[in-house]
Amino acid sequence: MYIGLDLGTSGLKGILMSEDQAIVAEANAPLTNERPHDGWSEQSPQSWLDACDAVIAELGAKADLSGVAGIGLSGQMHGATLLDASDKVLRPCILWNDTRSHAEAASLDADPKFRDITGNIVFPGFTAPKLAWVKNNEPEVFAKVTKVLLPKDYLRLFLTGDYVGEMSDSAGTAWFDTAKRDWSDELLAATDMDRSFMPRLVEGSETSGTCRAIKARKWGVPATCVIAGGGGDNAASAIGVGVVKAGQAFVSLGTSGVLFAANDGYQPDAGRGVQSSCPSIPDTWHQMGVILAATDALNWYGRFVGQRAAALTSDLGALQSPGKTRFMPYLGGERTPLNDAGIRGAFVGLEHATDTAAGTRAVLEGVTFA
């Protein structure tokens, strides 16, 4: 059997799957993120570890885990988890949908080598500009940083005791040579860092380590249980839905919204805000277009009108033609194709007849068209 763990923005999800790919058990632990200032989005890495313990304990309560051969990891991308020399977390993780580092991102993006080497715009949500922001605004924190891990790779440290990253997640840092599938010494130096700050790299399909004995005993999994390299959330989703060859694509609607297309080769298109990256399959690449608020927009609207998202959508009834009200889902800036951290959302076309249902439709249509 196998365990899959997905560290999302709103929760850590786990499944237990048999050899023939039947789901034996499922579990979920909710997560919250804090927004202490405009454009900020943070999460406590300790909450990920607590959630992991809770999810595996729930899976173990539903089924015997003694036959688990491996654990796969996927998760939210771009987050900056900063550790000191004793692996202590120095500050809350700055998440993928945090736009505070827009000035630092623009400064790095103005240097042609970043697009040349990464194949991407330096978006404010990427990891490198976040470290530049920490250096500029929290120098006492920056001085203590010895390791920078992406969220799922901090969870991996908890599982294996080792610093390991993989290609798909690392390609979203702005420190990665996407064509060569390796850290770029030149880009790291541009932000006063070097390889010692980075985890070693494996392909998503490779073994990254084995489960620490203390965790194996606690959870009831074998000490020989391997932890796969895994992938960023959308790279892992691509494997799950079979998007692995050029001409195949899928749409993912989570907190963010993603249009993901597989490529035969490395095809950067930074000028249009398209993100070029590495999937969880060796020697392949993909492109993504990302909006920052998909289900996040509907959840926001639900809070605004005092109803849950499920109730709002269940009342819509049969498919109807587009409504008169328009919604721009730019609640915390936007990535593709606008790359604008300052843009904000709006309802337009409001009239006396506009009701809650019309607003719900407008939000869904706004996300769809974006």
C-alpha cells in the first residue's frame, strides 16, 4: 500500500491506496493562513507537522499501515520556509499568494539573466524575491537563515530528517535553471545566497529518503517505507490525471486556478506571463497559466454575504446564460497574464435586480474567464 500526502493552502489531505490503485482510506486536516497586512499571506510550518500527524493517525485508525511501502508528497508551491542552523523555523512561511515582495520581484526581473535562465518572469509569489524582501525588511532574520525549503520539502524534513527538493517545485523559486534542471549558482549569488542554502535535488519519481524510525514507530509504518521525490501540487495532479505528453492539458480549480499544458521540450514564454516548469517525470517540461483566486474568490464572496460556498452554488439551478453582473477576481493581485501585485477585484454591472445568486454566478464566471 501507499500513502499520498498533499500539503495544500487550506488543508493537508491524505489517502491510503492499495497496489491496484483503490483508495482504502482518506483523511483531511484543515489549515488556516494569516493576512496581517495588505498583500501578505503566511502560515505556521508547525501547523503542517501537526496536520501530518493528525492525517496519518486518522488513516491508521481506518486501516492497518504496516504494509505501507512508500509515501508520496505534493503541495503548495513557492512558499519560503526559513530555517536556522538547528532547523528552527525563523518566521512564518511566506506563501505563494503573498505579494509583499513585488518591488523586489520587479528589481530581479529587470535583470535579464533571471528570465534567460529560469524561463519565467520573477513573480512576487516566487521564493527568491521573498528572500530579498526578508533581507531588506527583516535583516536580523536573514542573517540567521541557513536553509530555505519549500512547504512540502519542510514536511519531507519532518519525515526523513534530510533536506531534499525536486524539480517541479524548485523550478518555481526563480533560482532554478529550468533547462538544465539544477540550481543556478549565478541566480543564487544575485540574492546573496549559494547552494548551501538549498536542498539537494531528485526527480519526482526518485526516492528522497526513508521514513525516520521515530515516525515509523509512532505511525505504524515499516522502517523501510520510502519517501518519493513527489512534486508541486499541479505537477503531481498532472500525473494523477494522465497529462504527460504534448497536446494534453488540464484545468485545476483550488485556492488558485491553473491551466496546465504538457510539453515535449523546454518552451519558455515569459513575455505572456506563462510559467515554464519541470513536471515530476524526468526530461519533460510543462507550462502553466495561474490566477491567484479561484475557489478563494468564492470563499471570499461566501464570507461577504454570510453563506457557505456549497450553499451558494447549490441554489444556482440549471445552466443559464451569462448574467449582467461582472466580477474581476483580483482579490490579492494577479499573475497570468497581468503580473500585477497591486490590481484588485471589482463587481461591475450592479443593478436593483442583482441578488446573491447573481453575485455567485458573477464570481464563478469571473474565475472561469480569467
